[in-house]
Amino acid sequence: MANLFLDAVAARRTCYDLDGDIPIPESHIEQIIDRLLLTVPSAFNGQSTRIVLLLGTHHYTLWRIVKESLKPLLTEEQFVKSARKIESSFASGFGTVLFFEDRRVVEAQKARYPLYADKMEDFTSQSSAMHQFALWTALADEGIGASLQHYNPLIDDRVQVHWNIDPAWRLVAQMPFGMPLSAPDEKVQHTPLAARRIFFRE
Ligand SMILES: Cc1cc2nc3c(=O)[nH]c(=O)nc-3n(C[C@H](O)[C@H](O)[C@H](O)COP(=O)(O)O)c2cc1C
């Protein structure tokens, strides 16, 4: 079955081995982000996802902040290992996308739809995940590798101050991206397909 969308979904993988030389201009990445923000769904069309794109020195600064934030929490040996990973897998890329959720929107949605108030936190992260997945896949479709990282909440305060981020925006995930230098290993399927789905026919 030929399906370009499913091919793109399959091509999206976690890429750690990144280089800063990407095949498309910055403006193209900005356009992808804009299109996704306008089209990816959200509960009650609340549009709670916020995105910050860090390129150039901004990208390097983020990963310096991550290293500095980790240092006091790790042994020297652990830190050397983490710093090496951060440098070769994240900072070595072209840029980083930060995903936030706007807490003002989430709280307003809870007040506006009281019947769904207890679902709104889940809905918000589900919508954020859809944005993350869509961007990850769209980047892969352009030949760009990325991974999904979660150094929040460790870095939240420094990120907010450094980039003067609205305090109502809560950091959800970081997506470093760049040119993939190696192909990912074949994806391990831990659970057989038959145990993961049920098809009812007729
Ligand atoms: C919700 C979610 C959270 C993840 N968090 C991390 C993370 O913090 N660090 C990381 O290196 N990978 C993270 N990953 C990547 C997964 O480890 C990866 O997607 C999984 O091993 C499957 O590999 P693939 O992405 O190549 O298909 C996350 C993935 C998802 C969907």
C-alpha cells in the first residue's frame, strides 16, 4: 500500500548523532512550525501549545544551561558522560525547538468547560504530543534528524529568564535537530502486533 504519509511516519526516528549542517534554510523550518501551529488539533480548539525555536548561539546557550544545571546533581563521572552526550547528540545539531503549554489557556479551558475540567491536563499534553510528533515527522521528511528530550523542570527558571519567556508558559519538551550522521538501528518491536490491536470485522 503506497502512502506517503505512512512512509514519513516510519522515517521519523530518534536521531542522536547530529551535525549542524542541514539541507534546508532556516525559513523553511519556521514555515513548518507555523503551518503545524495552525493545523494540529487541540481540545476545544484551545491552541495551548507554544513553540520557541532556538538557532545559532541561542541553541548552544540552551545546552550550556542544561549542562550547568545537571552538574551539581551528578558525580564527576556521570557529568562527563552526560556532557559528552549533550555535546555530540544535542548541541552538535542545528537548532532546538522548545515546546511549552500556555497555562493561562489550560486554566481558562477548565473554567469554560467544567464538565471536562478534570480531563483538560491530559488533553493539553495530548495536543502538545501531537505537535511534537508532527514536527518530528515533518523534519524527518526534510531529511533532518531529531530527538525528544525532557530536561524540564530542571532548566525551566533559567530558560524563562534567559529568553524572557511568558511565565504562564510551562516547558514540556526539547527537540534538538540537525543532520543525522548515522542511520538509526532497526526498531525493536517488544510486543507482537497481534497483542497490540484487535480488529472487529462485519
Ligand atoms: C513521550 C516520549 C518521551 C520521550 N522522552 C525521551 C527523552 O526524554 N529522552 C530521549 O532520549 N528520548 C525520549 N523519547 C524517545 C524514545 O525513547 C523513542 O521514541 C523510542 O525509543 C522509539 O524510538 P524511535 O523514536 O527511533 O522510534 C521519548 C519519546 C516519547 C514518545
